[in-house]
Amino acid sequence: MPGRKGPIASGSTRHTSFRDRTPNPPTITDRDQPRQAQPRRSFSCIVGHHGTAPWRKSQMHHRTRLHRGGAIGFFVAASMHATYASAASNNLGSCMAVPPAVVEIKGIDFYTDSKGSVADPAAVAEFAKYKAPLEYFALQLGAISDGEVDSKQTGGESCATQWLTKWAQDGALTKPLKGGYALWLLSIVSAATSFAKVQSTNHSCDGNHVLITDWLHGLMNQVVSNENQGRPPGKENNLTHWAAYGAYVVGMLAGDKSLTDWAIGVYSRALQNVTDDGFLPSELARGQMALHYNLFSATPLMLVRLMAENNGHREVAASDERLKLFIRSSFAAMSDPSRLERAVGTPIKSDNYAALNTVRLTLALYECRFGRLSVAPKMEAPKADWRLGTVFSFKSCPSGKLFPESIKSCRVSRH
């Protein structure tokens, strides 16, 4: 709550709405859409509100460029994932100090062409540094919440809850600025995923749990509003699909049927739009990056499919054949992109897609629910991923079970 410092007493029902603290995000009508190539513009900024933190020794100042959105995580170096994942896994035994909240989020435009398909390596590296505080927080929080779920911690003030409470109190993620939409969205998704894990075992609705739920609920309502205005049906793309996954998770946490219904609507429209070749039209416009973005859309769509079915929305099964066509075509294109290249009209960028954790997760979930996907190349099991709160590194096939139906929904103020 504004001006309040320190934790809310356990058992308190006091909480605040974040509606007044969360300004409308920048419009997204031009984000992730083909555009005319323009000279790069740059400006100076301070990345969020940071003090001294483990990921750097001094205040982080970066030169940033306007970023129009996209599946940004594809370009993060594997070494950075390994570094933060290792740090997170080594700190489950105690509750570390909460990293300073990142309030403002800006973006870096690392594409140089009108289709958003050619990346500037220097800008990609700059972006990796820019988002390091958010990735650090997400991986640490995810590892902590994983540990609490594994230990079946119930009741009390969990470490993950303490972290999320502090960020909620400090207004984290409440100032998305021009160009920062994609990073803002994926950070909300990650925080919501970690909290959902906590609520699957904790089942608490004390003051802090309500505070966190209200914070996430306000942020996700802003996301949905922004998507509805900037990407109405017919223009929805990979970021809309990630927003749908986040909306479903937060809808469960807050007991908000409008969010879960919106997520299912996005899911259904996405699969209705799959071409006869098995691809998403919105991502074919990305030229040589079309496979990247079809695969990036596959992850949240697969997550929504399983979560919805597990929580009583059986109607999602009606789109299973279109989902299977989409997943099968996208994974087949990893080995033989000829069909996709014909649809796009340009060669597809060659890359090690099997090394991407989102791709590995999609395959793991698909095969748990539908059986072996024969066209998929051999790949390792999914590992920690900051966008998903590190979970889904399955010890065994979960039979499509992501979260139990018993996630505790906390009543929140409506935004």
C-alpha cells in the first residue's frame, strides 16, 4: 500500500488496490507488427529502481533503444541462464534478502528490419544486461517456490511470499514505459506462476497473500486491456498468447472468471487461425524468424490447454486436432523447414531450437498429454526458465498436471 513499509502482519486482512499505482501501459498497436525500417533512436535511462544488488556492483545505467516487443527470451545467452539458475538452486535453505523492486521497465529494440527478423548482436547483448535484474529475481523466486512445493510447506509466511509481498508493496512492475511491453508482460507471467505454485500448497489468504493477488490482478487486467485495444481478434500474436497464459493463472489466483474466459477465448481463436500447413499467420509475417515465433507461441498455448482442462474447462479439447497440427508442423520445421519456407517466402533462420527451454517444455507437455511426437528432434528435458518461474523441470511425466485444482483463490478488489 502506498507509503507503507515493512511486512503486513500475518493474518491481517488489510490490503490495497494497485489500480491507482498502475498507469496504463503504452499502446501496442505498432508492436510486433511489420513496420517500415527506421534509423535507430536511442536515449539514456536508469533501469528501474535499483540499489546495490548481486547482479552488479554499481547503479545500472544503460543506453537503450525503443523496443517494440517480441519473443525477447530467444536471444538471451545460455550462459546467463546457467549462471542465475545455479545461483537460485544454491539458495533454497534460507530466505535471502529481497532484491530491490524493478518499478520502471523500458525496452531495447534489437531488430533492424521492417519484419522484425534481423537482430543486432550488440543490441541483443545490451538487452541481456538490461533485463538481468528481472531475470535474477524470477529465477531466485522460482527456485524458492519450487523448494516450498517440494517440501509441501503449508501455512505460515513462506519465503516466496515474503519476496512477492515486498515487490507488491514497492509497486514493482507498475511503470511500463515505451518499448518495455514484452519484458513487462513476461515478468508478470513469471511472478504469477511462482505465486500459483505457492498457493497450490499453502492455501492461505492472509493479508499478504491478498496483497500479492491484488497486485498481480491489477497488472494482468492492464495487460488484457492493452491487448484488447492494441491487438484485437485478428491481430493477436505470440505476446497475446503469453498474456492468455498469464491471465489464466491470475484468474485462478483471484477467482476472476473474466480473466480465465478471456484466456480461453484467445486460445480458441489462435487455433482457429492455424493455417492448413499448421502455422500461425501472425508469426509467418516474421520472415526468417517465423519458426522462432511459432515455437514461442506454442509454449503458452500448450500451457493454457492443459491448465484449462485440469480446471474444468473441458471445451478446450474441441481444438485438439488444430493444436496437434500446429505443434507437429512447428517441430517438424526444426528439421525440415521447407514447408514453412514456402509459406513465408524466405529461408528460415537456422538455429539450435532444441536448446531453448520453452521448446523443451512444449514438447514435454505435449508428450505427457498426447503421447510421443515422432517429428520432434531429440532434446533434453526442460530446465529453469525465468519466464516460467523455473518450474516445469519435471522429475517425471505429470500427465498434463501443471497445478492442482486446489489452488487457493483469494478475493481481491476489482480493478
